[in-house]
Amino acid sequence: MHPPPLPATHSATRIRLTRIAILAVVPAWLLMLFGSSAFKPGYSHVSQYISELNAIGTPHAWQIGLFGFVPFGLLLAILLMLAAPLLPIRGIARVGYWMLLLEAVAYIGSAFAPCDAGCPADGSLSQQLHNLLGLLTYLGTCVGVVLLACGTGLRSSTRALLLVVAILWLLLFFAMVLPPFEPIRGVLQRTGEATLYGTLLTLAWCALPRR
């Protein structure tokens, strides 16, 4: 059995709210990054992880986590829930779609399990939880995008684009944790997020019903 269709007015409202949420993600991401770094003397977007914005023992750490990371994570979760019944995602792609919630979980989780200063590979319990969260998020998001690409009814160009984004996301993740790339690991991380979010937001916008 299939659930009854939403009333026309409700569908139109959901579409409108979804479009607003899509448009809000990029400025919210930029505000979180650059607004938070304004309170971090000496912080570098080129060489430092995003997680270092609320690293333990650094200025305004808990405020950035609570008022920066958490709202952005909630925005991602709300967008995914709003868009779910509107997008033509079928088969195994539905599993991949909901795996994208890991991005929201990562930002919200980072507020409550921040990394140590410098985000080392080893450290406090909070750092270890943060590392586990990051590993699950990056690998899980990659799998999610691949499953999206395996959905039925996709154009071959869309399928290929999603697979390229998944590969790039994984390559940038491994590159940014390697010592030779330490001077530019911030750029690598932000490039991965910008590419992933930009691609998925554009595809979602184009796939929404026209009302």
C-alpha cells in the first residue's frame, strides 16, 4: 500500500519550504565557517580542520559548537526530511538518501564530542569519539552517495556525476589526514564539503516538483 498523496496546498507548502532550506544551506555553511573563525585568533581555513573551530581549550569553543555546528546540522536534517517525499528517489537509493543524515549527525556530534587542540590522531576520550564520528561520517556519506547513484530512473550523466563526487569525497578525506598535505588540509576538507553539498543541493533543486 502507498500512503495517500499530500493535499495540494500542503505539497506546495512543502516544496516552498524545501526550496528555502536548499537556498539557506550555503550561506549557513559560510556563516558557520567565517563567523566562527572571527572569534578564533590565528585560525587558518587553509591548514586547519573545521572541527578545530570548537577544539577543547580554544577561545569560545562551546559557543561555536552550540550556536554554530548544532544549528547547521539541524538545518541539514530538516532539509533531508522536507525533501524526502518530494524527490524521485527509488530502490536502494532511498537507503543512500537517509545515510546523508550522517552529515547532520557529524556536525551536531562535534559540538558534544569536540576534538583536542590540533585534532591529533590520538588524545582524550572526546578526541577518540570525534575521530570515530568523523570516520563513520566520511565513509558512510561516501556509501550513501554511491547508493544514490545506484537508484533507478537516473540519467546516466547524473549517475556518473554522483559516482565522481563520491570518489572525490573519499580521496580528499584520505589526503587531508596524510602528513604531506597537512599545510592544506583545511582547503581539502572544505573542497570536499563544497563539492558534495553543491552537487546534492543542485540535483535536489532540479528534481523538485514544479508547482
